[in-house]
Amino acid sequence: MKIVVTSQGNTLENDVDPRFGRCKYFIVYDTETDDFEAVDNTQNLNLPQGAGIQAGRIVVSTKAEAVISGNMGPKAFTTLNSAGIKIYSGASGTVKDAIEQFKSGDLSPSTDANVEGHWM
């Protein structure tokens, strides 16, 4: 299964980025092979609006089945939810920590956005 974790850097040792749409990187992680790749999200960092939607499109293009982030705004939530991607918000610690929490079932799927739009 492919999952995406928002990250402040391009490795598993970096902290989970609390922002979805304006995170620095998406770590695309394969839970079956433990392989990962970092996808740069700098094009969305300074958008005046629409960062969540654009970031959501990037995640959809990775064919991930789940996304883990610190927070998720309403437009990003709708974009991901419409694509059938499960959303887990409230994650913290390193990307590796978040992946382990996901694998052990310690994260629960979100049923709605947990922050307003344009949250920084």
C-alpha cells in the first residue's frame, strides 16, 4: 500500500509537516517494500490560495491510498476524499514515527477537516 506523509524534509528522519497544502515535501512510502521517495511541494508554498487543492492533486497522482499530516484544511480534505484517499490528521514526530503509528493502527481516519482554509 502506498501512503503519503507530509514532511519538513526529504527523509524519513524529518519531522511531519503540520501543514498539508504548504508542506515542503510529500514522502511517498510503500508499506510492503519500505521504499520511499520524496516529492517536492515548493510550488505550493507561496500560493495565495488553492494550495490544498493543488497539493491534493499531487497526492492523487502518486496513487496513494492514504495520507498522513498534522492538519488538513477543508478544500484539501474534499479533494482527497473525492479521490477515495483516506486521511489521517493529527500526526506529529518524525515521518518514520508517523508511518509506524499508521502500521500499528494508532492513527484513526479523519471524518472532516481539522483546520480552516489558509491555515499557516
